[in-house]
Amino acid sequence: MQFALSLAADWLTSRGGDLVLWRRDLHAHPEVAYDEHRTTDVIITALQGFGLSPKRLSMGTGVVCDLGQGPDFVALRADIDALPLPDEKNVPYASQNPGVCHACGHDAHTAILLGVAAVLSGADALPGSVRLIFQPAEERMPGGASAAVEDGVLDGVRQIFALHCDPKLDAGEVGLRPGAITAAFHQLEVRLTGSGGHTARPQLTADLVFALGAVITQLPLLLSRRVDPRSALSLVWGAVAAGSAANAIPKTGVLRGTLRMLDGQLWDSLEPIVRDLIEQVVAPTGADVEITYDRGVPAVTNDAHLVAVQTQAALAALGSHAVSDTVQSMGGEDFAWYLQTVPGSMARLGVRVPGSQGGDLHQSGFDIDESALAVGVRFTAAILDELWRAP
């Protein structure tokens, strides 16, 4: 059965250009986590224009919209927030909001799901029920997905799917992987304090710069001897700040970084190990230490049966050349919170211009081959066909 895919083909022929218009409008007006008010209004207006009845999420941004009465919804999720990065592209649709940029493809995810909504709204009746989730704050830890789940977006849902742009795959390709496709991660802040003093007399105070350096260098080494190496634990520091004068030992210093791992059990048990090691490293220096340990998100672990559904959908919608395996990423993704409640699967959508070098996510120059938008709509429609296929 190619019910939804047939609808998609017709809609893309007549209205496919809307995908680019939506995406460029969103790209030009990016908004960061929980500030996606214009984005939410655009989504609601578009869905109402399709004759649907969207609802704003209780946190003030984000949208949920049902097609069909349920129960047993198939949920489709798109994230809608942008990053606090400048847009460095010289394109007509560059960000008009200084210091904010869609550098992760959420504008594309949103445009694709709006396209799917337009496609499905054109049917007199659907073979099953679909819930569209336009989720805020994916880039905010622990992520807007957990807030959306608390808001009830998974009530009556039996499975959930998502796409994520991948600039390492050509437009027209889809990357699939059963099991873990992203890493679990935590965020760490170490704040040290002391009385401060003159660099000529370090023995009279706690040398915070030295103490920070000890934590920076020793904590990763010590963790490598306290944690099973098969967990693929990675600690990377992203920020350090202390002092401003060459001859003054500062009173405060701060260090921030992330811990990423492929082992879900370690994600649950790592915090006390990290706290203990930091305190041991800092103790000889005499500095006072305050540790802020924020649990990020667990790994996105794709359901093998639903990956098989995605595979068949990609073959039906795009052809065998479009389907590729994909490696597990050390990046975090809050889609994982949905998978704590219902089975689901995330696929990677190729957005690289064929033959080009491409780039990476979270870069100020990030952009996509916009032909990938129609690919995302066809692929998602084909997933629904696979699920609705008569046994």
C-alpha cells in the first residue's frame, strides 16, 4: 500500500516549493530554547491553514497536533529551536536575529513535518492516527523532550519517529542504525575558590590556576582507570576562566566540560565517581571546590523492528541507493527521553550537496541542500505506509 506516499507525490508536485519557503522563513527568524514564540505561531498558522487543530504546549512554545482520533498514535517529532551562534552565511535567508542561527537543521526538520501535515490533511480519511510533535528546546539541557513528555504528548502513542540532518550524507540519502545512534552525556562545572594573593608567595594561598590545571589534566586520566574502557567515555573541557593579571593568584576559577559515553549503565552511575575524583585532585591544593553535575540525556537507542520499518520505507520511497548504515555519534540528542516511554527510531537525513565537502553541525556556516526537504517528506510518508500496511 502506498497511500501516504501517493499523497506526498501529488502534494510535492503541486506545492513542494512551500517546503523551501517555510524552511527559509524559519532560518531567517531563528529563536533559542523556550523563546520560539514566532516559530510556534508560524507552525500553528500553517497547521490551521491545512484545516487541522493544533495545540500550543503548556510551556508556551511548541505544538502538538493530532490527525485521527486514536488511540495508538504514530508520533512524528521535529525540534524547532536554534542555537546561540552568529549566522556567517551570505544568503538571502540568513538569520535576521543577531547571534542566533539554525546551525543544526531544526528549521529543516520543522519544514518537513509541516509538509507531512499538509500531505496527510489532504486525505478524506487516514488508515491510522498520527500525532505531530513540534518540540521546543532540544538544544537546552536536559532538553525540551522531557518537558513535552510531562505535558502528555506521548499519551496514546505507540511508537515515535524523527529525522536529523546529517551533513556527512548526500541529499537523497538516509542513514539508519538499530540500537544506540547517539551517546549519553552529562555536563560538568567545577568552581574553585580561595583567598587569592601574589604570585611571588603562592604558599600563602590556594593557587587556583594550578588547581584548575590539575583537574583539567588529571581527571581524564584518572577516569580512564576507574571506568571500563569499553564504555567509550570521553571527557572534553570546553571552557576555563580564572584571573586577569599575570602576577596575581585569583580568588575564583571555573571549568566546564562534557562527559559523553556509549554505555547507558555508566550514564546512571558516573556522577559519584567524578565527584570523588575531583575532590581528591583538588584537596592537596587547599582550594574550596563546588561541583555542578547536570545529567544530560541518555543515548538514543533505536528499536530494531522500527529501523526495519524505516529501511523498507526508504527503499520504497527513495530506492536502494539511498539507504546507508550510519555510525553511532558521540553527540547527545533529547529524542532519547521519548524512548524511555515508547519504542521509536531516529534516522539521519542527508543534506550535503552531492560532490561537496559539506560541513558539520553547530557551525555558523551550516546550510543544507534543500532538495533534502522533499526527501524527508517522502521518507516519512513511506514510514506511515509501512506501519499501515495490512498484515
